[in-house]
Amino acid sequence: RAGMAEGQGPTLTIAVEGCLHGELDRMYDTLAYIERTQGIKVDALLCCGDFQALRDASDLESLACPPKYRQLNSFQKYFSGEKRAPVLTLFVGGNHEASNHLQELPHGGWVAPNIYFLGRASVVDLNGLRIGGLGGIYNDRHYRQGLYEAPPYSADTLRSVYYTRALDTFRLCQLQPPSDFTGPPDTLPDSFENPLADPSGRAVGAFLSHDWPTGIAQHGNISNLLRRKRFLADEIANDSLGSPAGATVLSTLQPSHWFAAHLHTKFAALVRHPPPGLVPGGPQEPGRIPGTGRATKFLSLDKCLPARDFLQIVQMPCVRDGPAVLSYDAEWLAVLRSTAPLLASSAGQVHTPPFPDANPNFNTAATLAWRPGPDGIKWVLEKAKRIPPAGTLAVEGVPLAIPHNWAPSRATPSAGRSAPVGAQTIALLAWLELPPDLDSRPSQQLPAGPKASDTVSHRASLARRPAATVPPLPPAPSFFNGVIPLPPSFPNAARLGYSLAPPQSLGGNVLSCGMSGMAPFPAFVVGAPYPQPPPPIGQWVPQQPHPPLPANPPPAFPPVSAGAVDSGDPDEIDLDESGDEGSASKRHKQ
């Protein structure tokens, strides 16, 4: 697999979309146009939230936005069978969703043929490419609550149902970090070609979220961002923009690529993680340049509207050639089993154990107590040999292939359940040999011993870590324009070991599409090797121009009326659940 770092191994052509807002017809028409004009075939589409899987008019009541913005758009055509998604589509939830529909699938599942929801949090496998997701947006008041919401929603639960929970973050952090693998970032051991191999330690290739990770703005061109979204200035300055939950997952999993949306703008960043095993602020390895660990390429996209940058086409390395087959990730299924006692439907604060860290120097028996370990993953792999999740419909050579068991139905609450649970969820829990009431249990079932007695909160466990030493910044280069000074301290940047270098052009080919046509994207190119060693932490790297793409006529879409364009953005006028407008980004986020 060594050739994979040079782009010589098998790859998948992936389309990434920002906020969809139910515009499936326009999205698929745009993809068809790109495939036709560029001579490519897209293997999968990844959507970063606000998908709006509205089955019929009754689902509109669960959509958190002012009533005048509630409309079905085009998903119902795909749910009813009138149309079929032309490409495998995966998405995470945002803050404008058919929450009653998605609540039926907390661990993910099909919402229509060829359209798969990643659940509240999950990791799946696409021909050996690990794809992770964390849904919703962050709200500190609800972060440590159980999953208590159920339709019909109140004014409060209509919003809290899509807030990220600590358990979602905690589960993702149980995955073995890629720092234990010493090869080049985009190479894989030959053993990973075996679909029954233990995937732990293999990097997540693509991670989806709706919210941005906290601190990510510090790693891109802030001046360009503020020219488009000036109301974010204060939160960028005090490092409060984004999701601390996402920042925790970013620092722990260190995925190769992270895609997000939510703020309705195109923004790129490059995060350089510290080398594995080094303690921030502590002695460094002889000859090791700080900041030469893994790197995560971050990209946020706009929403699907005319003249907006809402789509990106990238090439990503995978393991297996052939048609794209979506399958469960063995390590993630083992995590669902090992952390099952932590689930609860209580509206109160629930126990959250201390999080494990990507740096082994921070981990203790308590932080690793909930990881499934080799035995947990072995249980999943051995059962897949005997009884594949798809049963007799299993794909040959892919025993963990996700069954296509979708049916156009609605789940209804049953006795003892706080929220409806879909048939796909019930089938997955049965295969994992977990209790059928797992997602509506009123209280956690913690075993005796260290798991139950350790009550250190997530926030306290983060505070225990030594802060990273952030070197002083050199004078800002000309492209910074002095729009906003960098804050004197970077609390999240220090804690996560972020580099302070903005993105540089990484070479390679990329397609960037707004509905008004094609445009180059000079700041960020994913799926390409680094042209030179990364700079040390704190060194600013001027952006380099990218060769323009050949001009193509824009796809023909029906004209959008001026009233539709000027009617406002529901994301930017919403109030939070308390009725307080709060900060500018809170108006956008809540």
C-alpha cells in the first residue's frame, strides 16, 4: 500500500455537499452535470447536515424553523419511490431536520433507497475508506443530558433534540487513534485489505459534522472569512466559535479530512496535530520538529443555492477496487456494545466518564475502561463470519455490509419507549445482542467498579491536561489585512496541539461548484500529497495561486424569484430556546 501516498492505489471519487435543505433534485442535477462535462463518475455523495428528510406534511411540525420557511422540497419523491438517488448518499443531521424521522435511527439507517443517515454519531466503511460522523450542533446546557426528547415536541425539545450529547462524543473517542500507526498518513497495512481484519488504528479518511470544531477558524484565512461573515469576529477572537465536542473528536481521531457546513460559507483550514506520544509543553524528541504529526484538511461548504459554493469533488484513497459497498465498521459496532450501559433517556445530567486521549501519555485505566479492546472487536468479526448483518443478502466478500432493509414506513412509540424506534434500529440492536429498550432506558446501568466510581466530568478531565506551549506569532502577512487581531491566547488551540499555520496550496486537481458555474478553489485541495514538509508550529504560510479550471457553462436551472432570494435566511434569524438573540453566531446556530 505504500504507493497510496502517491495517489497510485485504489481511490473513490467523493462529492461533498454543505447544507442541503431538501434540495435533492438540484443536488443530483448538479452532480449529473459535473459527471457529464468532466468525464468522471461519482462513487458517493456526503452531505454535512440540514438534509431535511421530510416524508410528508406531518413531518414539517418537527422542523425547527419559522413556519413560513417550512416546505417539503424534493425528498418526499425519493421516499415514495417516485425517484431514486442516482448515487450513494450519506448524511449527518443538522439543526434543521425532520427530527421525528431521524430519531427513529439513532445508530443510522436508510431513510430512502440509496440514502443513508449516519445517526447521532457513527463510523461506517466504504470499500475500506472509513467515514465518520457527528450530528447536530453544540449547546452546553444540554450537552450532558440523556436522550429524553420525543414527538410531539415542545418549543424546547424541538431544538434540544438536535443538540450533540456528550455520549455521542465519548463514543467516537473510544476508537483507537491513528497515532499508534507509524506509517505515512495515507498508507494502510496490507492486513486492512481483509474485510474481516480489525480496523482499529486505521485513520478515519472522511469525517462529517454540521457544526465547525471550536478553534478551526484559527487555521484558515480569517480575513477572508470575516469579509463574508463579519458577525463572527467576536467569537473568533475569544475562541468560542464552533463545537467543543467537535474539537475533542478532531484532536482524538485526527481524521485525514473533515467536512462541515452550518455557517453557509466556504472555508478551508489545515490542522497539524502534534506527533504521537509527545506531551504538549514537555520535552521534545531529539530532531523532531513540532507539528510534524498527522494533518487534517478541513473544508466547510455553503448551502445548495444559486451562485453559492456548496459542492466539492475529491479523490480519496480506499482499500478495495470495484463498486462502492457500504458496510458497518467492526470497531464502531464494538464501541456500541461496550458503551451501551451509558445510554439513558433522562432529562437530567447523566454520567460521562473521562475521555481517552490521542496522546497515550494522558491515558489511564479509567480513561480506557470503556474501549472495547481486541476482544470486543473479535466478537463482532466472528459473529459476522457466522451471521452477517444482511443475512442471506450479504455481499460476497463484505460480511459486514449494511443490509438494505428499508421500507417506507413510520415507527410508532410502544409501551415503555420515550420515542419511536425504527425497524432498522431494532434489527441492529438484535444483531449486537443488546436490549431492545436500549435507546429509551430511563437511567444508565453502570456496573460496579472503576467505571461507575469514576465521576470525573469531561470538562474536568480536559482541565487536568497540561497546556501546550504556543510559540509567539511572527508579524501577520499581508493577506491577513488586520481585520481582526489574533487573540493573545488560544485555549482550544493549545489544548488540542493545533498548529497556527493557515492552509497552503497542496497541489492536485479539484472541482468546486456553485450553481452559477465552476470556480477554482486556491486555498485548499484535498486528496493530494504535500508538496513539501509542513512548516513548524506558528509559521505563517502565504497561500499560493491554483491554476484556473477550464471555463464551463453553468448548469441550467429554473430562475429563482427575487422574493425567494430576498426572503431571508432562516438560520440567521432564528432565536435560541430562551428567546434571547444572544450573539450573532448563536442567532445562526440555535
